[in-house]
Amino acid sequence: MPPAVQVQQLSKRYSSAFSKQAVQALDGVDLQVEPGEIFGLLGPNGAGKTTLVKILLSIVQATGGRAALFGVPVDKPHARKRIGYLPENHQFPDFFTAEQMLDVYGRMAGVSAEDRKRRIPPLLETVRMTQWRETKIKKFSKGMMQRLGLAQALLNDADLILLDEPTDGVDPVGRREIRDVLVDLRDTGKTIFLNSHLLSEVEQVCTRVAILNQGRLAREGSIAELTAADLYYEVLSTPIPETLLATLSDKIQPRNGTPAQETVLRRYQLKANDRQTLNALLDRLRSENILLESVHPVRQSLEDYFIDVVTESV
Amino acid sequence: MQLAAIVLLTFRELWAKKIVIGLLIISTLIWVMLTFALNLDIVEGSLAGVRLFGQDATPGETQVNEDTGEVTRELFSLERIVIEIERFVAAVAYWAGILLALFATATLLPSLLAKGRVDLLLSKPISRAGLLGGHLFGVLLTMVALALYLFGMVWLVMSLKTGIWAFHFFWGMLVVVAMFFVMYSVVTLIGVTTRSAPLALIVTYGLIIASLIFTGKDQLVPQINPPWRQVFLGFYHVLPNFGEVTMVVLKLTGNEAVTSWYPFFSSILFGAVLFAAAFFFFNRRDF
């Protein structure tokens, strides 16, 4: 089965006939998302995330490289047949009711009249919009629009669902419900491509993430792999002499503001990329007659990791 | 199915913006006025008198006998009355109808291409040409329906009142719809490239006003110095001759031979080129 999303050396340069300034939004990005994954695309503002998603949907045209959805080049309209999309800050014609809008947009997605009739009521139920189905869209709040947008993206029973900030403007309860919908979709074998600023959300839902920065792919991998890449350990021990701390300053740091329970013990943070390095460090401490009370691995949050990667790239 | 959805979306938008309703009301007022306010006294198949809102409005050509000084009036034939009324309606539809329809539809495309809305449409499995074509087809269908309503009802009222079934009235309608679409090509091209409805309207109305100058071409050209004469004639041949096409509408409606089709066909060519350019830019641009 071809990858759900395949991007090779993808580039996009925005230029204008009226201005000499050009912006390199994407610069040789390679990316692959397998069917059934929930893939998170992260990056600071202006990193090129939305441009990448728009190229996948042929809303923006690449200036270099190739992109395909399920093996079909993105410039072919039928490449979007198995796609559901929720854009950021989407707008629906506000004269429609929720139900009418789903019907018209379902038609545009190629959903038959019979399927539309069958799918719309349960979809409205899934996004908690049943009671508003006959209300005009102009009366909806941002959160309601977001939930309706999600229903629209799911209407054609797509195999790949691209979501750009799906929980933007949604209250915490609604956010959790959307998250649950995404997990349910994953369990039914759907592929989800999630573009979000909310790192905690990505961390809870995604199986794999990529970080884009300044148009380039900075990192890619599973969340466990990425957050474990630079492992930190908290060590409780007898005080380490200043001279030794100075020698190992890149590996061991005293933890400020968190005094040990006993005055004879101190807390330190060790940085070790693998088990061998950790044990070598502990052996070194023991050889200096430092007594260890406890050693706990401290896994970075995705947010910490993201900030490290973005800062490092800058 | 997708094309039908875009046509439906366009029609629903026109309906929601009360554009269709507004134009329907104006058309209804015209044929209702003809039905109830215009009274034709027909005696043995000939026109004996015309009353408008109860007042005598019998048209005719006044003649003075030079010898006796006697003033006589020869009444218009019934057929001529029908033609003149239908010509009047066609002229109103051509000028007021098209200007109103352009004003009413100019916001459609920029609204369709607004950020957040165009993204959703382009993400559907429809080609860009299909999307723009569907929109144009929706506008065209709506305008044909509105024109059919106005021309059809006026024709029906006049035919029932007089017994003269002047089918040539509908040729005028076809030219009116075609010229609306020629001018809508300007709205489309500017809408696609700038997403600005006000700019589209300014340019379109500007071209219509400029076309009025072209109606005096035969008088103006001899008075313009050579370098500028070519420029003037260049514009005349390139730009739509909206003003001059009025005569085509009136002649067709009156079942008279059209002396020159050039203004109409050069305008059609202008519209075709602009639509081609609109499709070209729409296919290439990023949203």
C-alpha cells in the first residue's frame, strides 16, 4: 500500500511580481506518513506547516520537489478523493444551516445522496451539534464552527484526514471530545495528519511527529524516540565536590531550589544520551566516594523538546 | 455531481443575498404594470387608443395639411405598439438590468475565494477549472432564468393583450444575457486576481461608460489627430462595445435587420479572452 502522504524534496518560494522580496517557505522537505498513523506536524509560526498542508491539497503549488497522497500526485483532482480537510480559520457560507452545509459540501466531495442522508445525523451527533442542525451557521460560535468543520472533514469517510488546528477556539470539554474522536478514527484505521500548536494535545494523540523550522525538517520520529533522545536523570547523593562539578559541568548540574530532604544529601541533574554514558558517569561519582541515594530518569516533555529543537536551529 | 453542487452553492448565495428576489420583484413590477396599467383599445383587430394609468397615451404621428392647415394624427399600428413596448423593456433590461445584475453579482466570486472558504472548496476532488466553470455556469443559469422570467412574462402579457406573438423579442433577450456575461468576464478576471469586488465594479462600469464614447466613433475619428486616432480605434476594437450593442438589441427586438454585428461579436471575443485569462490565473495562483 502506498504511503498516505509522501513528500520528496518539497520546496515553496513565495514571490510577487510587485516586490523583490521572496520568502522560502519550504526548503527541500522529505516526509512520509504511513496509513493508520496519527501524524503531528509541529513548528513555530512561519515554519511552513500550513504551506505544506496546502501543497498536499493543491491549494498552494510547490516550486520544487514532489508530493503525493496514496501514491497519486497532488496536482490530480482525484488525489483528494480520499481526503478530509479542516483548514485553520475556515469559513462556511453563513446562510446555510449546519445540515444544509454538510449536504452541499458532501456533494462536492462526491458523497452520494444516500450516503449523505445516512452519515450526516450520526456525524452531527459525534461533534455534539445535533440540536443545532437546523440553525443558520451565522449564529454559531467559533467552537461550534470548529466542530462543524470536523464533521465536514469526516463526511466523505476519508482515509486521510488533514486537520489544521482542529481545537482552536474550542473549550476544554470540546477539545477532549475532539481528541477522543481522533483516537476513535485512529482505531478504525484512518490516517490523521494533525497540524497543531498545542503540543500537549499532539503528545496525547499522535504516534509520530515532525518538527518544521524555517522551512526545513528539523526532527522526525515517534514521540517516545524524540523525547528520549536527550535523557536526563535526577540523582540524589552526597555532595559532589565543586572541582568535580566543574570538570563534568556539561553532564552534571546541581538542581537549584530543590534542596534534599536531608542536609547531607543534594540533588543533581545528569545528562546521558544512553545507558552506557549514564553508568560511566555513576561509576565516576562512586570512584570519588560519592554515595548515591536514588537515580530517576526524567523524560522531557514534547514542549521542552520542541523548544530545544527550535532554539537550537535558530 | 460536484459541478451541480457548485452551481447550487452559487444559486443559494444569490438567493441568500436577496439578489434573485430583488431582480424578480423588479421584473414582476414591469409585467404587472403592463398588465394592469396599460390598456389597449382594440377595435376589429386595430388599435383605437392606448391608456396608461387611465390617461390617454395614444401614440401616433401628427401630420399638418399645408393647404388647409388641418392637423391629423395617424395612429401607430398595433404591431408597432407591441414592438415599441417590447423594445422599451429590452432597453431597460439591457441597461438597468445588466448594471443592477453586475452590482449584485460582483461580490460572489471574491466571497467564494475568501480565505478559509476557498481552501475548503479546493480540497474537494474538483479541478480548479471545474470550480470556476461551475460558478460561472451557476451565475449564467440564474441570469438566464431571470431574463426568461422578465422577457417571457412581458411577451406573454403583450401577446395575450394584442394577439400578436412577437417571438423575435427573445433574440433581444439572448443578446442581453450574452452582454451581461461579457461584462461579467471583467468581474471574473479581477475577482480571480485581486479578490476585490469594488475594484471589479469600478473597472466594469468604467468600461461601460467608455463604450458610450465609442458610439460616436464615426463623428469623433475624423477629428482626432493621427497618432491618437489609432489609439482610439485600437481601444474601439479591443474593448467591449456595450453602448453600440444597444442598437443590436433594439433591432433584434423590433424584428429589423441588424446593420452591423461587429460591436456584438468583438465584445464576445473580448469576453472570451478575459474568461480564458481568468481560468489561466485561477489555475496558477496560490490561495
